[in-house]
Amino acid sequence: MKTISSEKLNSDQHSLIEAAIAATDTAYVPYSGYHVGAAVLTRSGSVFAASNVENVAYGPTICGERMAIGKANASGARDIVAIAISSRSDKFEKTEIACGPCGSCRQVIYEMAQVSGCDIEVIGSTIDKSHIAVSTIEQLLPLRKKTYTSVDLMSSEKLNSDQHSLIEAAIAATDTAYVPYSGYHVGAAVLTRSGSVFAASNVENAAYGSTICAEQMAIGKANASGARDIVAIAISSRSDNHEKNEITADPCGTCRQAIYEMAQVSGCNIEVIMSDKNKHNIVIKSIEQLLPYAFGPSQLHIDVVKGNL
Ligand SMILES: [Zn+2]
Ligand SMILES: [Zn+2]
């Protein structure tokens, strides 16, 4: 992603940022006081702006980016080519760095990029436009294409014993997946600094949005056991559709966001080990590589390490 000055913006980018900044005024944020405005631009030049809507049960909170996409979709517009995001807080004076979308929003923007056939441009801006960062969704959510170059792939013989056991635990966990809708079994296993392993699988729901991925389940299992010092996570998957079994599992945007939060807590750039069920195609990346320019607790000026166990 690159930082550009506001004078270098073209007129579309300029109007889009203005729409996102204006939308921050409509944010419903009684809990965080953190106003986010987002605006999407369609190929035909339409702009749809919206803001974040929080909820007392924090989980149902919806970000400004997803609200803007929903607004465009509800107007029959899915050919999105760009999205601008801006934010401000009631709790601190100024945000110096333009914030990127959270992992969940990246996941939703990525889906829309497949629909529009366009690598959607993502423009983050501070409220005063002193810092503007431009990137694309492919840059912000790398490795979502399910195709890897030989540079990324490694053979299972190169794994150390911790990595090997972690992948085995993830593969074993796929057997416990509750996936009556997709038939897509995912297993994940986290490793803590002290060597403990916690494995879990995905649990789907008839209301698709209530589905919880294996990675988040594994993190929750570790957390419920008092373990937050996560250093690595392995992920594997298999499908009831046999053709997909060679696919190397990679975490969705929401899971990358959850792993990133834990990385802030553990103070470790968590290693993410992605594998197919036969361990033929293994890719290892750090969470910072998988979620660059992440939105995290520091954007809210909160020190999560203080709250560690
Ligand atoms: Zn978001
Ligand atoms: Zn996920």
C-alpha cells in the first residue's frame, strides 16, 4: 500500500473520502465512541456511504465498510471498484494513521471483488486527510486465491516437531466439524508458548452468519483454559466434495482478525501453518503477512497486554 497526499487524489477518490468522512457523523457507537465512515464507489459512478452500528452484545456490531456494501447491494449495485474509510474517536484527540478495514470487512470486500471482477481499491484516510493510504483488497487479504507459487509451498519433511504435531492435531480435528450446510470440514490447532495444544473445528448454523470457524473455536478453547500466549496455529480442511481435498486451508479475514488480536496479547507475530489434509501443500506465513496494515487494539489506544493472564 502506498501513502499519497490529498492533492494527488483523483476526483473520484476525493469525493469518496469526503463521503466516508461525512458518514462518521451517523455512526452509532455508544460503547467504543469510535466512529467509522465508509463509502463505496461502483463502476457506474454511484457512491453509497454508511457508518458503524454497535450493539451491547459486541459481536453483532457491524462495521461501516460492511454497512456501505450492504447499502450498495440493497440498491442493486454490486459492481464495486473502490471503498474509502475514515474514522475518529470521542475518546482521544486524533488518529494519526489511516486505519485499514478489519479482517471481517476485508473478507466481505474480497467477496465483492470476485463479484465485480475488480481488485477493489481500498483508500484509508484520517479525518483531516493528513494521512491517506491506498491499497487493493488482494494486498490486504493475501493468499485468498487458493493458488500458491512454489516459493510459498514447503514439504512436510521440512517441518519441525512442534509444527508437525500441530498440523496433525488440526487434521484430526476436522473429524469433529459440524458442517451440514457446506460439507467443508476445517480443523485448527493452536500452540502456546509453554507447549500446550488446543484443537477445534468449525460449527455451522442454519443462520449462516452465526457459524463459527475452527480457528476462532481453537482460540476460544485455549482462552477458556487460561492460555493466551499463542505462538502458532495450524489449519487444515477437507471437503465432502473430494475434488477440493488438495486445497491448502487458509484463514478467512475474520479469523485473521481474531489471530491478530491474540498476537497483540502474546506479543508474538503468530505463525500460521496452512495445510491440505494430505500435507502435500503446506504454506507458513506470519499473521502480519496475512493481515498487513491491520486494525488492532492500538487503534483504540488500548493496551491488551495489561489485561493478559
Ligand atoms: Zn470491519
Ligand atoms: Zn474463519
